[in-house]
Amino acid sequence: HSKPRVLSGIQPTGGSYHLGNYLGAVRNWVGMQETHDAFYCVVDLHAITAGHDPKLLRERTRVSVAQLLAVGLDPARCTVFVQSHVPEHAQLGWVMSCITGFGEASRMTQFKDKSSKQGAERSSVGLFTYPILQAADILLYQADSVPVGEDQRQHLELTRDLAQRFNTLFGKTFTLPQPHIVKETAKILDLQDPSAKMSKSASTTNGLIELLEPAAKIAKKIKSAVTDTGRDIVFDPEAKAGVSNLLTIYSALSGRPIAELVEAYAGKGYGDLKKDLAEVVVEFVTPFQQRTQEYLDDPAQLDKLLVIGAEKARTVSVRTLATVYDKIGF
Ligand code: ADP
Ligand code: NA
């Protein structure tokens, strides 16, 4: 492949993606279609590690794919697929789990975080080995780089360690992927609690902008966002996290630099900023929601795109797995 190859996955959690998922992750994927040989995967195998409803999962996987297409991923310019449609993920996952130390896997902090509610004892082994499957996801495509947020850095380190170990044990097989750390500006905060990142797992959804929720509801959430004391619109993420977050979102969606926005709102109040931002967000989500619905209204076409995506993914994954099986004596 002449362009660098990139692999990125996203869970089908919740059905609708939120503004943080979009600005922090998915939006960058659209740009990388041009510069990279890009593989984008809805990771349904990862979505069953903590209990799930089959009917909901099936539905959410499709809604996820529809949203990815709606933001501009073009199956002619990148490979979009569902993880479970490509059996080599699970197959390579097993092989990689056999060269991972139990202690090494135990040091993954995300398991500690995610299992803390129910306790490690009652968590699934799948949740524990999740980073190993994630390593297989990446290595299967011989990805040169992986766009990751700070929270995924440790998992990418594990991926590199496992690739290196396999290469040493059985001969050069895997490309060592480089982390492609996404720009800091992309961290979107909860509108009601700007000390936390916007997240699906927040205790209330008042500070969460879901891309598929009704536009009027989104506008209302923005207008009731928590702001800071004082009334000046300045960009100061430390002292004025709430207002700064609104400016970050505004700038990211409108393309106007933050400095320009600050200047434009000099002498105006938080209410003016929120009202305008609500419009900007609604202008973005309205056509997005229409496009998503169009994909969902044509299930035969969506199925067809997914079959094509899985076939494209398998032209690479089948070869990698065949090499791996050969090297390890299968
Ligand atoms: P959530 O926290 O809602 O469960 P995930 O952890 O599933 O979201 O994240 C999916 C992708 O979206 C990841 O690449 C993650 O880095 C990105 N992401 C999630 N929340 C945010 C946020 N608030 N700001 C920026 N990026 C985010
Ligand atoms: Na994540």
C-alpha cells in the first residue's frame, strides 16, 4: 500500500454518537480517508464484554454505520466494516492472548476503571482481555498508525509490545503501529459539569449532546449549559472551563478560530454566545440526521455496503492470519 495505513474502531454503544465522539474522533477519520489507506470498524465484539441486549446491539451497530457514512466516510475511499463480519479478528485475538502475560494484562488501567462498578470478580474475562483483541484489530491490518486519545495510549503500547514479541518469537510478521495522537483541542467537556469530559457514561444526559436527538432538545441543552462566574467571554480552560468549552465547540463546528470568536463576542453576554452556538450545532446536526435516516431507510443498500466493506477488509485480514498461522505451526 502506497499511503500509510490506518485502523480505527468505535463501539456501537448507545446508538447515537455524541459531540465528543464526533469532534474528538470520527471527524478526523473523514480527513484521513484522503491521506491514508484507512480501515474503520464498528467494534461489536468489544460491545458484548459487559452484558448486552441482542436486538439493541444489532440495531445500534446499523445506526453506528449509518452515522459514519452520514458524516462523510465514503466506502469508495476507505473501508468501513463491522468487526464481527471479519472472523480473523477473533482468531488473531486468541493467538495474541497466548503471547500476553497474565500480569501484563492485569496492568491495563482501563479494566480497573471499567470493572470498578461491579468488581473484577464479577467482570467478564472478555472485558479483561479487551486490549488484546484491540491489539489484534490493529495488527491484522498491518496499520502504520492508529489515531488514539490519551486514554488509549496504554493499549497501543501493549499492541506494540505484542507485535514486537511475536516478531521476535516467530519472525518478522507485524508492522509496529505508531500512535497518532489527536490534537488536544478535540476534548469536549460535559455541558453541565465542565470538570468532566462529555461522555455517554455520565450520570445525567443534560450535559451530553447526542447527534441524533431532536434539534430543539440540543438547542435547549446548549442554552442551559453551565457557565462560569463573571460575564466576559474569554478563552481560559483553567478558570473558565464552561465558556471555553462552548468556544471550542463553536470554533470546531464553524471553522472560525477561537481568537476571532472572542473578539466578535467582546461586550456581549453568555446568553448571546449560547444562542448563536445552538444555531451552529443545529445547522450541523439537521442535515446529518437526514443523511443518517436515509441510510437507515434503505436497509438493503446498507447491507450491501457492509458486505463490500467486509470483503475489502478480508483481502488484508485473511492474508495476515494465514501468515500468522503458518509461522506458529498451524
Ligand atoms: P464515551 O466516553 O462516551 O463512552 P468512548 O470512550 O466510546 O466514548 O469514545 C469513543 C471515541 O470518542 C474515542 O476515540 C474517544 O477518545 C472519543 N471521545 C469520547 N468522548 C470524547 C470527548 N468528550 N471529547 C473528545 N473525544 C471524545
Ligand atoms: Na474508548
